[in-house]
Amino acid sequence: MLRTSKLKLNGLVARPALALALFLVACSAAPTGPGGFPTDNGAATDDASTASTSSGGGNGGTASGSGSGGSTATGSSSGSKGGSSGSSSGSTTTTADGGSSGATGISTAPGITAGPVGATDLAAPPAADGMQFETPDMAYSVAPNQEIFPNFCVTVPSTIQVGGFQSWMSLGSSHHFILYKGGAAPAGGACTLGANTWMYASSTPGQVITENMPANVGLQIAGNTQLILNMHFINTGSTTLYPKIKVNLLFAKNVMYQAGTMVSFNSLINVPAATASGPGTQTVSGTCTAPAGSNFFTMSTHTHKHATAAWIDYVHAGTTTEIVHTGTTATYPADQEQGSGVDWEHPGVGLWVEPNFLTVASGDTFTYHCSYSNSASTPVTVGETAASNEMCMAIGYYFPAGNASCR
């Protein structure tokens, strides 16, 4: 399955722009607050909790069918940036125990696939193929001109090997969500926040997004592990909206390798305020390394709206090759998913499939860069609010798991 370290950039999955849809299994040791991001600007933290099993096939299976519900717990929620949302509680529903009708599963394959635009639901997979978690109906209300950052906690009931993820976000106010892996679930189902590890994220509402690891690659999650859905909702309309999110964990088959990740978190962002001569600008950079023999299959970036460009270079044998680019450019990298990278909300996604994984040789490095433009009267610094803060993250996934690091 391993190939030589010669950079062979092909085998892409040609799909429309999918925005950020990525799964990670480790995170850099950055100062964190709720949801694993630095807290800033009075952002709200909404806490709720539930757990369920149901399911969709990983590593080549299918994602249609039914499942059964699991245990539930409750919590509270609060809003920011223009209002507050009420308390939330409820159980997970699946197609077997009363879930929405009309949900359509889609076949899965290594890489990223997207269902048709306008999807209104995500089917729960068969119990043998995975499990589904969902936020309770009407749990979050987002008033006009409101922005909230709720957190919803779920518990994995037994040890599983995850081979892929599926997600669906309702249209309207859904901006993105990030699935974090926490520690052991506390007694009573309380939502425990803090330094968690990023597993998966999506910023594409109204579509079923599926992302799978390569065949025989899995991510083990121990039983009684708490997962945190860190969500970002913005309502720019004139009526109150009630967003909803569903996530399927698809079981890996015949696991031979554990997945690993390479994740950066740049804390040096401080974009100057605009002056009479024009917007304030800044570019931050960093370097990441992974063990020799690591087979990368997905890589991307994560920034907010002040970013004018974000890109990742692969440095091999003294030669630098751009492999991911987000922002306007005449030519996107050859290994980048077609249609991705047009702006910060639809970042570039590099994809490599068997037998053409991007395999790291001894001494190889990855450098990441993010450029910003600030037209506001105050500086822009690191934080979770897309409207007034910024991030610069390089995110790569590989196997077998090892000690990748970024600085």
C-alpha cells in the first residue's frame, strides 16, 4: 500500500466545492476554551447532551437504512450577538424509531462525496454499519442578526472503529460545525468542554457530505467517550431560524492501520487596523512535519473571512510544491479537489487515493501560510468569531498514525 516518496499528484475526486469537510484525530496544544478554540468577544457556549446508535457503511459500504436509538441527557443553551436561545433537551431519532421521512443515504467511497443541493435530511445508517447523532428539533433558535456558538455533547456507547463521516446541516443559519473528541463522559451526561481533539468539520449546509478514510484505515473511539459538536450559526435574515445538524459515524471494515493527523494552530495572528492609506495586512506562516512513510490522503486549511489566501507547500528533496490553495489564483494545485478553494468558506482540499497517496520521506516538511486584510478600525486577533476574529490552521490526515507536529 505504501508508495515511493515521489510526489505523484493525481487520483482526485472531482466534485463541486464542498467547503470544509475534514476529519482529524489529534490537535496541536494551543490554549483552548469551549470547543477547543480560544474564547473571545463574549461568544456564547450552549451545552446539551445526548447519545444514540444507528448507522451508514464505511470504507465502501452504503449509507442508507435504519438504526435504533440510545440513551439521552439534557442541558442548557444560551446565545450571543443579538439574543439568546432557550434550553435544549431531547433524544436522538433515527429512521427506525421515528426519524424524518424522505432522507436519502448516498454510497460511500474513499475521499469526499456530496449529495444533491437542497437535501432536507440525512438517513441513519444500518446499525451494523455505523451510528447517528443529531441535535434535538428546535433546540436552537437564532434570531435575525444573531450569531451563536452552541455546544452539543453525545456519548459513544461502546468501542468502535470509525472509517468515515457523514453530515447534514439545515439551510439558513448553519455556518459550520466541528466534531471534537473529548474524554470519558461524566456521570449524568454533563457537557464537558476544554482541550478537546478535532475529528471532523463541515461548512456545507443543505447537502449530505460524506468523507471516508482509505480502505483498512480506522480511528478507534473507546466506549463511553464524549463527543462535542461545536456549532456556529449566523442569521442574516429577517425571521427566526431553528438550525439542526446530523452526523453519521461510519464503521471501518478490516482495519489494518490507525489514522493520524497533522494539525497546526497559529497564535501569532494580529492584523493591524485599517488606516487612511488602506487596510491593515498580515501574513503568518508555520512548518509541520510527519514521520517518514506517512501516507497523506486529505489536507486543507481553515481561516475566517479576513483571509485573502491560505496555502500549504510540500517541501521534498529541496523542491517546494504548492498542494493546497484557498483564495483567488490563476491555477489551483493539480492535487486539489476540483471546485474547492474559491474562498475561506470553501477552502481548498487536497485529496490522494490509493495507490497514489502523498507519502512522506525523511526530511520532508509542510509549510502553511495565511494572508489577511483588515478594513476595520480595530485589530483582528485569534478567536472563534468569524465576523471579528481569525484563525490559521493546516489540517492533514494520514496513516499509519505517528507523531506529526506543527509549529
